[in-house]
Amino acid sequence: MKKKNKASVIIKFFRKLILSVFILLLTVFLVTLFINIYVVLSVKDNILSEKEAAALEDVDCILVLGCSVKSDNTPSKMLADRLDKAIELYNNDTSRIILMSGDHKTDYYNEVMVMKNYAISHGVPSENIFIDHAGYCTYDSMYRAKEIYGVEKMVVVTQKYHLYRALWIAEKMDIEVYGVAAKEVDYNGQLKRDVRETGARVKDFFECIFMNEAEYMGEKIPLTGSGDVTNEKN
């Protein structure tokens, strides 16, 4: 009889444990789903066509978000598509300033100078390109655009799946922000990026509640004069 009672207690324990784990996983799933839907619906109307973006007035800059570069110091396909769209917007007079924001944490990896050199090779004057060496993540890029570069109104360029989060963060930082998506391409590993983005939206949702400073701040750099002042880390 004692053995049966002991077995019954163990069974009840595991049933409760399984139920608790199920409720926890369901809660996480529902919270993640709600936040993702909320972020996307909040800013979807801020995604414009090139023509609509060109009609905007007093845009401080076109902000291009960085991603991986190749070992030969050329942009990856995904990054090149972002840069091509930004150059198109520049040529359409959306803004006369492009701000390249990406990772230059070490001397051996410099996304932003690769981005700038690409734009220069496609006809954008060097002095019209500012670079943010400490755009280590989307949140940091938006925070620094506001606090370091003094941006009040901008057009962000990245792939559409990424654009929703970027625009939402910028809005929470009181930036008047619009987005133009780089051309739609079926990039390798996109499913993995979509899954990662789902989690990143949740992370940045809570990040924006606390509104912590970017990882690195530094001196303020107004988007006036020559962008060449930002060629070296500040």
C-alpha cells in the first residue's frame, strides 16, 4: 500500500510539473505573439515607397543599418541591397545626408567604412556620408542616431522583416521615422533570421521600457559640415 501511495505522489508531482511547464510555454508563446503583432501593426503605415519618401520634407538623414561584410571588404548581398536602396533615395533627394550605422568594434572588422566606400563608388560624395562606428545592434543604432547625431526625422533602410522593429524603436525614442525596404530577395538562412527577429522584437520591446543608453556613447556629432569627420572612431 505504501508503495502505491508513493507512486501516486510521484505521478501527481510530474503531472503538476508538466502542467506548469505547459502553462509557462503557452504564456511565453502568447506574449511573444502579442508583442510581435503589436510592433508590426504599430508602424506598418510608416513603411513608404521610394516616391513617397522623396516627397517628405526636412529629413535629417537616410539611415542604413549594417550587416555582415565579406572578407574582401565588400558588402554581403543583403547589405548591398540596403545600400543600393539608400543610394536611390539619396539620388531622389529624400535627404542629402546618409548615416551608415554598423559594427566597428574591432580593428579587424569595419562594416561602416565598407558601407561608405560602396556608396562613394556609386557616386555619393564622401562629405555627405556620416558613419556611426558603434551601431552594434538595432537599438544602439536608433539611440545613437537620436542622442549622438541629433536626428529628429529620418528614413531608415533595411529589409522589411527588420524594418518594423527599427521603426518601432525609433518612434519610442521620439524620432519622426519612416522606412523604405530594400528589394525583396530570398536570402540564404532567412528562416533563421525570421525566428531571431521574433525574439529580438520581444527583447527590444522591454529595452524600450527601460530606455538604457547604447553600449557606447561618445561625443555628439551634428549632421552638418563634412561627414569625413566621422571616418575615424570618435
